[in-house]
Amino acid sequence: MSDEMNWRTLTGVPNKNRIDVHYHIAPPAWADAMQRRKLMRPAGDGWSDAKAIEDMDRDGVARSVVS
């Protein structure tokens, strides 16, 4: 979700109990390997644990299920 379209701005309620049931990760080593082999270009360059937690906090997500 973009900054403009997060839970808080849509509802005005800071919900911290949401569960993201379709979460993707793209660790830098994996993203580099995919690009080197020209298999795919991962979306969301710059993924990190810290960035993921920031995004979850911003969007009111308490848990994520990696798909």
C-alpha cells in the first residue's frame, strides 16, 4: 500500500491487528541472483527487515505470512 492509501488514512483508525496473508520478501542476495541470471526483476528494490517492519507499522499490520 502506498503512503496515501494506508489503513490509517483510509479509515482514520490506527488498526494494529491486521494480518497480511500474501506477503513477499526480496532479500538483496536473492534479488541480485535473479537479476544476474536475467530470470526476473524483483519488485520493491531495497527490501530489508527494518524496511518491512516500517511498512507494517505504517500500514497497521501486526503479522505477515510469507507467500
